Amino acid sequence: MSQSAVIWTTIAVYIIFMAVVGFINKKRSKNISEFTVGDRNAGGWMSAFSYGTAYFSAVMFIGYAGGTGWNYGLWGIAAGIGNAVFGSLLAWLVLAKRTREYTRRYEIKSMPQLFEQRFKSPAMKLFSVAVIFVFLLPYSASVYKGLTSVCTVLLGVDEKVCMIVIAVAAALVVIAGGYMATLKADFAQGIIMLGGVIALVVCIIKSEQVGGLTDGLKNITTKTKELNLSANQHIGLWATVLMTSFGTWGLPQMIHKYYGIKDDKEVKRGTIVSTVFALIVAGGGYFIGSLSRLFYTESTMPAGGKDYLIPNMLAQAGLSDILIGIVLVLLIAASVSTLGSITITASTTLTMDFIQNKIIKDKKKNIAPLTKIICAVFIVLSYVIANSDTPILDMMSYSWGIISGSFLAPYAISLYSKRISTIAAWAGMLGGFLTAFPPLFAKLFAQNITLGSFGNLKDMGPQFACAAIIVSTILCLVVTKIAPAGTDKDKGGEITA
């Protein structure tokens, strides 16, 4: 069997599996509750794998791992460790139990509903809907873009064809099956990701360019020292680590994974599983990226830039045809699972919290069919945006920065404090939003704006994302101190979990 036949057969088996999972669970997504949170009876393993597969997609493997590894050498592994410790372990310890209990008690299905219930503010709910739907689109688009470079290099397939394949696979799972289908698919895809990453690390280490673990670490350590990272570069590195780790705390598609967990025992199990999963997948992915300078120099950078580093490394590493197929399935699986989570979150939020609330007169009408249509529209819009020339890292940082900058502080603080008031939550949301917005503004309207030695404003998404989270947190705490709940005619609800 030829190389292309082996690869396409492997991909075909995967797509058929996704279709089967979606249609088997079709009967379990007939109403909006089943479509969004299932039966709230998910186990720790399934929830943790769903969390991990939503966390890590081709964006991490291709865009972030390649770019971070090239920019910072061996220091790039810090991002993978941070993702495991802060983005998974600490996030589950701090957020999972209380979020699960509160959303179950008040039958909350989305983040805008959580804000409305907590702060008794319909306006906050609508603001959240708009931010989530609009700014999850560039993140979704970055998922598409992450796969195109791999398929172009390893398969010679036109990038638009590749984008259509992932869109169809995601649609089969999400539109047909909803929440439970994505959970089950994510569990299987998580296993593929674990096995694929381990196999990739082994093959890259054994490649001629690396020459084994001992020599590889010695050589990349030398090259990392030669980079002589400046203070500004270290700021960029740690901003990336913090954004990709703490940024997940405010992303609605990640928080959504806590809603359907069965009980506290499963929360504890999920905490351990998600941490181990992140350590293997993110740690392995960033480790591979950190070795990029053993394959290329500044003068031999692949055409297309940093987004094409990892694909070309894989092409040069001498992988077998079957392993190349597995690698592609790994990246497609990671991307489809992430895209599925993003699509369900954005589409159900728009449908439940805006269209049904403001437009549809019959509030008891089953809106699951409409939600599936919105899912399809969201996937198409993501495809359109993905065809822009914006780098993967930029797309993701704009999205994560604005969404997490707006929501992380008021959401996390409200889980533990009864004193945070509606006005404090608004201050945090708007302050975080405005702080994270400048790089996106520069990208759209003023690409030549620079901030001295820090570089172009449009390239500083991670730095502004971290600043947004910090500013939002400070504003929430300060305004709460000045005007706590109950002193400014605040009508916010209490979280007593």
C-alpha cells in the first residue's frame, strides 16, 4: 500500500468513528438541556479527558509549541509544565467543585446564566453572550489554521481542503450528538492524543537531527544559551506561560466541563487525571517544539514561518507511513475536540441566552434544532476567519486575552466571596476587556504601532492578556472594598458552596 493510501485510510477510519459516535448519541440531544450538559452524570475520567482535549489542539502542537520552542529554546518547556500545574491541577482544585455545585443547584447551563444568577444583571448576561460568541471565533479559526500547515507539508493537500475535513468531522459530532457525544468522543480522542504524543517524542528524540536524549538535551541547552534571552524576551516567555495556564480559568468552554460532573468524588478523580493528561500532552508537545533549533537555523527557516516548523520537523524525522497517519489523526482529534467544545459553548450561549430570551416568544419551545443550526453557522464563520493571514499564536492570544480578561476575575472571586458586588463585577469585566483589546485593534486597524523595544503592539497578545487578568482582578477587589455587595443597592445573589 502506498504512503498516501496508508495515511488516508487511517484518517478515514477516524472520521467514520466520529460519525458513529455522533449519531449513536443523537437521541440524547433532543432538547437544549441534553445538548448542553447531558444528564449531569459524567465521570471524572471522561470529564478530565474532555477538559484536556478541549485545552490542547493543533494550536498548541503547531503554533505555540513551534513558536515558543523557536523563540525560547529549552525554556519553552515551561509552558507545558505551567499548563499542567496551573492550567489543570490548580484550576480543578480551585474551580471545579464550587462551579459544579452552584450550576447544578440553580440549573445553570452557561457562563452568562451564571453571571445573571449571581449578580442579578440581565445586561451582564447580554454582554457575556456577545463577548463569548464574537471572540471565540478567532480561537476556533486558529484551530483550523493549526492543521493546515501539517496537511500541506505531510500530505501535500490544499489547506482549504484540510479545513473542510475538520469542519465536517466537528459537525458530525457536535451537531448530531451534542454534549454527551463530545464527552465520549473526547475520551477516545484523548487516548489517541496520549499515545500519539508519546510516540512522537520517541521518534523525534531518535531522529538524526537530535541524536538521542542525552546528546539532544546537551545540544539544545547550548543553543538556548546562545539565544541570550533579553529581559523583554523573558517577559514574553512568562506572559505566554501565564496566559496559556491561567487563561483557561476564564474560558467558558473549559468551565463548562465542570457543570456535568457527577459528584465530588469524580471531581477529585478528574483533578488527578486532567493533571497527568496535561503533563504528558502539553509537556511532550512543548518539548518537541523546544528542539526546533536542532533542525533549522535562521537561514533555513521553513517557508511559511514558525507555524511550519513542527510539520517540517516531522517530515524530516523519518516517520513511518503509519506513524504519519497517527500523527495526523492525533492533530485532527485534538483539533476536532477543541472545536467541538468551542462550538457548543458559543452556539448554545447565543441561542439560549439571547435568541430564546429576547426573540422567541414561546419560552418553552425546544430550541435544540435551532442551536444545531447556529453551530453550523459558527463553524462556517470560523472557516472564513481561518483563511486570513493572522498567525496561530496571535489569533489564540486575542481570543484568550479578551475572554479571560473579561470573565476570570468576577467568576473566580464570586465563587468564594459574598461581598463582590454587581458594580465590582462590571468594573472587572470592562477593565479586563479594554486592557486586552489593544493588540487586536492594532492588528485590524494600525499594524505599524510599536511600543519601543517591546516590539509591535499587534504581536503582544500574551502580554496584554496577562495584564488584562491582573487589571480585572485588581478592579474587582478594589471596587468590592469600596462598594461591597449590599452597600450600593446591589442585588447580587450569594454563592454558598
